[in-house]
Amino acid sequence: MSLFGRGKDKEDAPSESEGAASALEDTEDGISPVKPGKGGVFASFQYRDFRYLWLGQISQALALWMEQIARPLLILSPIINGSAVHLGLVFAVRTAPQLGMGIFSGVIADWYDRRTILLVAKTGSATLNFALAALVLTGQIELWHIYAHAFTKGAFNSLDQPARQSMIPSIVPREQLTNAVALNSATMNTMRIVGAAMAGVLVKYIGFGETFLLTAIIFTGAVFFTYKLSLPPQAKVENKSVRNALISFKEGVRYGWSTPSIRWVIGLAMIYFIFGMSYMQVFAPLFAKEILKIGEDGFGLMLSLTGLGGVVGAMTLAALNLRTNRGLVLMFVMAGFGTMLIIFSLSTYLEVIPLSLALIILVGMFQTPFNTLTNSVLLDSASADMRGRVMALISLDRSVITIGATAAGFTAAGIGVQHAQIIFGAIVVLGVFVIATTFPVVRRIQ
């Protein structure tokens, strides 16, 4: 296989349904082809390459969530002795590459073989985790190492997301798209439960270095299952210059702006990523250590409970496999997410830890369906040759978490964790209300 793809001319490329069928023709592993059309919660599992994509997602998500727990705890530990400001800045640095590379990552996903892109990104991520583990285990770790690791990891992630998401319509038929995206989200959240709980316990009982080493080993599973993928060929692009890449990206931006469902979903997501997602990397560890005082394993438990709620939300969407009224549902779950962040923060004043932990489950139940429906609408609205660039636009949205994470860190340091989280949650709710009442077209997104 060529490093840069196995493409045919655009006019010879298979359709979505043909792509899904051709992905099933390879039966060298003994898995027989199946006919599309079977329903049920796990409908997308009938497709061989979706199963490999899903297994790779299990490995990646498990390692990712372990890392997401261990890194902020390492920053706050006596080893580094960092602060809330550093939590926000490190998270901002991790998402910063998407501001620059995000311009080209969608073009790369549309121009080159997506399987190869994923192999490069996942191999690079595993290597970085091995390096970080070595620094911690040898006692040479410094704060700048964490910043450098976060930045480089963000660069690999910026390549991974558009390529991984845009290949889903090539391996499942269109009528199963929401089901497939929801199952991927359920996987991510299941691994959040397992990974967060594991990391909190492992950090406490065996140490940071060993925990990061385990994440690197687990990440190699994602590399293996990605290698097993067999995808239909993509359209071939002859002139791959930087100038053409900029032109191609501009085409993607114009396409997204001229398609109402894409434009308004990205607008909602902008508010969500800036003011909602700072809960995960900035507010949650501060609540665990400073407000609830439940320590490292308690922080892991918090994110596990968020993941538990996420699984419930994702599996509900997988069962419903929504094809209509997705705009209304999208705004409902986003407003619910912001509301639950406010209620959770208010509950911590009561100092009833079981109540606060129970509310975290509801946070996850609203959070995951938003991500699932966002990806589903974007993939469904984009043409096959634009999917990489459209998914890069949502990756650029994710990069603005940089702004939110930095603001969250400084706001929490200035006025307190609880007040800051209430303000951020309220902005999410207000943003949904303003868009829903000002632009009724959003409510009509199917």
C-alpha cells in the first residue's frame, strides 16, 4: 500500500453504500460478509471494518482517559507543585495545535489514505506516552515536559479526529450513521468509566510513571486494530501543494458556511467547547481536591460517573438512531448539560458528597449525546469529498477549548471554583436560548 493512499479517480470512487459493501468483501479473517439493513442497538457491528474501528477506539479511549486523569493530578502533585492556572494552560496548549494544523488536517483526511493517517497519529501518541513515562520513572520530569508532551500530543490528535470520523460513512450505510457514531461515543464513555477509575487508583498505589507506561502499552492496541482496517479507495488528488491545500480548506469553509445544518451545529458547538468542556480538565480536578476533598481516586471516580452517564446517553441515541429533529434534540441536551453543571456546582455547597456524585452522572447523560448528534449531523450533511474538511471545522471548534480552559483556570483562581463553574454553565444555557430564539432554522435541522 502506498503511504499516501490507494485512491482511484474521483469518478471511479464507490458510493457510500458501495463503500460499505466493499469493506465487507475481505473475509481473510473468517468473518463472513453480511447484508445491510439489520436493526437494533448494535446494528453497526455487522460491518467488519466498523468492528476494527471500534476495537481501536476502545484501546485509544482507555489510554486517553487514563492519561486525562493522571496528567492534571501530576501537575497538582508535590512532584510538579502546579496550580489551577497551569491546569488551564496545559489543557490550552494541548488543544492549540488544532488552531494551526486544524486548517490542514481536514484537507489531509480528504487527500490521503485515512488509514495511514491514523496509523501515523496513533503510533506517535503511543511513543509520546512511553517518553513521558520514562521521564517520570527516572525522576527527570519537569513542568515544561508536560507542556511539550501536551502540545505534541495535540498535534497528533488534530490529525486523528477528522480522518477517523470521516471514514465512518465509508464503512456503514447512511441509515446506520447515527447508530455508528453513538456506539463510538458509548465506547469512549465506557472507557472513561474504566480508565478514570483505573488511573485514580493506579496513581495512588503504584505511581505516576507506571500509570503513564501502562497507557503507552494500551495505546499500541489502537495501532494494531487500525492496521487491520481495509477501506474503500478515496478520490485521487494530483496537485498536493500548500497553495492548493489553502484553496481546498477555503472550499471546505465556504461549503460549511453555505450549508445551514453545518453552519449552525458548528455555532452551537463553539459555545459548548469554550464554556462547557473546561469542566473536564480544569474544574473537575479542582472540585475533587479542593472542594469535595476526595483526592486522586475520587477525581477518577468523578470522571467515571460522568462516563457512566455518557454511556446511558449514547446507548439511548444508538437505540433511537435519530434521523429527524436532531436540531431540537441537540439544543435540548446542550441546555441540559449547562443546567446540570450549575446544579452540580450548587450541590457542593451542601457538602453532601453522594448527592454531588449522583449529579455528575446526569452531567454525562447530557454531555455525550451532544457530541454524538453533532458528529452525526455533520457527517450526514457533508458530501463524501468534503467530510474530512467538515470534520476539521469541528476540530477547529474544539481548539477554542484553549480559550475556555485558560479563562476557567484564571476565573477559578480569582473567584473560586464553584462560582466559576456556575458562570460557565449559565453561559452554555444562555447561548442555546439566544440561538434557539434568534435563529429558528436551527430548530428545523433534521
